[in-house]
Amino acid sequence: VVEEMRKKINIVPVAPAPGGANRTVPAFGVQFSYEDRNKAQKVVQDLVGKFLDESTRNRSSAAFQTTQFMQDEFDRAKKELDDVEGHLATFRQANNGRLPDQADANMRQLAALQNQATMLEGAINRASQEKLQMESNLRIYKQQLAMLKKDPDEAGVAAGPKNEKLAEAEREVQNWENQLAVIRQHYKDNFPDVQLAVGRLDAAKRKRDALQKEEGEKKADPVAPRPANPQVARESRDLDASVQRLQSAIEGKDLEIQQYNKDIQRTNTSAQAYQGRIETVPLGEKQYGELLRDRDIAKQKYVEREEKLNRARLAREMEDRKQGEMLEQLDPANLPMSPTEPKRPLVISIGAALGLVLGIVAAGAREMKDSSLKNLKDVRAYTQMAILGSIPLLENDFVVRRRKRLAWLGWTTACLAAVVISSGSIVYYYVTKV
């Protein structure tokens, strides 16, 4: 029964509306032919219901399988990205500071360390210069103290301002000598700063010599012995305090210079380390570039899989809510008003044409078999003989009446047969239609 039914089930596409765009309509029709139109309608309804159920089941299954597949692909892409990130992190940890993308930072850090070393050297030079000046002042103070202790009577009140001027001149000469020595460590004699320092040193020496000459002339004059002056004792104490203060300051400068030297050594060590990093950058550049490229590819793949997974989840959620693309019934199965077969106009036309042809063929065949001569014209045409006379056919009234009766009987029988056949077809049509 199923095999016979399959032969009479047709799935036909829906043709586009006349006058519309020439495009395919996303719909199809289900047709089934059977001798009982009510059963045919029920069969079509059942088939449409099965189509709808199967479409829903297939779309739900496809959405679930797609979501599961995309979930597996997403997990695989995430695992690959994690592996690549792990390799990249291991490489970065093993080559920290020597990575290609850290070359600029290393260069900046190296430049900063070099600047810091230069600043430390300048600080050491300044500290050394200050130390030399302090040592010069210390020697001057010690000389003044020795002079006061050696001949306290000569250091009178009147000679105090002159000795102070001479001591100040000595300090100035010593100061310029120290500065000139420091400057000559870094520059040549033709440098402007060196020449300026030499000029000032000469001026300071001339001033000192003038004061010493004036002091010598005053010492040549007889001076009466004077009693001990309390101011000399106070100056001795001030000089002792100044000497101790300068000695402490010199020791502090020594410690400061030592700290600067340690800082310079540490800075140079760091600069050498950064210089080594910069020199070893090209060694791992290829491997690092490959790891970055693998990371970018894995990340792009991960993002694509994530987007597809989100779309698959959204499609599945829409299918669960019956909001996705679904197969819908546009037109319910209607009850047929006219039979699809037999096609009576076609059958009648074919029967009439066939009967006419068969009648003509039969008449022609019978006429060809009849070799009798019917009239004088046939005799003259076929025998070429002279006709002397003809005897007409003599029929009585009984024969004539019998011939007419047979003709009427034949026509009546044919008409009755035609009426019976037509009535039977009409009755069959209405019976099958109901």
C-alpha cells in the first residue's frame, strides 16, 4: 500500500505570482490522488503534519549539533591559545630584558645610566674641588694658629686687620691654585676657563705680594713690647674651632666621594648589563617573532570561534523559543472539487478521432475488396465495351419497408447506447465527487 501511495504523492514547487519578480518562492505543495477525495484530503493533511514535525525535529537537532560542534571548536581554540600564551610567557620570563620589544626601553635605560654616571662624575669633581678648598683653608688656619702660638706679642690689635687681609689673600691664592689644578685635569691650557683661572691666580698673587711687602715694611719699624692681648687668645680658640670644623668637613667629603665612586661603579655595572641585553637582542628575535605570530593566529581563531559559538547559542535559543526559521503551513489541504482523472474531454476527443479514423479505414478497406460494377459508368470505364441495354433492379414494397425498418433500428440502437454511456459517466462523476 505504501509503495502504491508513493507513486501517487507529488511534491511540487510553488510557482511565483504572475507579473512578479522572476525568483524562486521558498515554498512547496503536497499532492495526492485517490478515488476518494475525503481520504485524499486526510492523507495530505497527515503528510503536511509529518513535514512540519520533521522540520522542527531536524532544526532542533541541527541547532544542538551545531552548538556542540562550535563548543568543541571553541574549547580547542582556547586550549591552543593557552598553550601559545604559556610558551610566550616562558620565553619572556627566560629572556626578560632581552626581548625585541624591550630594545627601546633598554636603550633609554642605558642612556639614563650614562647620564647618571656623568652626573656622578660631575658631583665627584665638585666634591673634590670643595675638598681641596677646605684643605687650603685648613692649612691657612693652621699657619695662622702657628703664628699666634709662636709670637703672640707680634699679633697685636693694630696688626690684626693687616694679618687678616694677608691671610685672606693667601686663602684666595690657594683657592685659585686648587681650582686651576682641578680644571687642568679636564681641559688643556688653551681652554678659556683655564686661561681665566690663570689670570685670576696671577692677580691674587700680586695682591698677596703687595700685602706681604707692606707688612714687611711695617715690621721693620721698632715696635714697643705690648702686653698679652685677650683678643689673640680668642682668635686662637676660633682658629682651633675652624680647624676642627674643616677637618670634619673634609672627612665628610671623603665619605661623600667614596659613596659617589660606589654609585658610579654600580651604574657602570648596570650599564654593562643593559649593553649586553641590547647586543643579544637579535639572537632570539626570530623565535620571539614566531611566538608572537602564533599567538596572533591563535587569538584570531579563538575570537572567530567565540563569535560562531555565540551565534550558534543564539540560534539554538531561538529554536527553543520557536522564534527561528520554521516550516509553516501556508494553505491547508482543501477538498478537491474536480477529479484529476480520467480526463473526459480528452478521452472523448481521442475516442471520436480514433473512431472516425477507424471508420474511414474500414470503409476504404471494404470498398477496395468490392470488385463489382455498380452502374453503366463503371462498365464503360473498366470493360471498354459497347453497352446495348440495361435491366433496372426491381424491388417490391415489402423489401423496401424491411430495409427502412433495419435502418431505423440501427440508428435507434446507436442513440440508446450513446445515451446510456453518457448517463453512466455523469452518474460516476457525481458519485466520485461526493
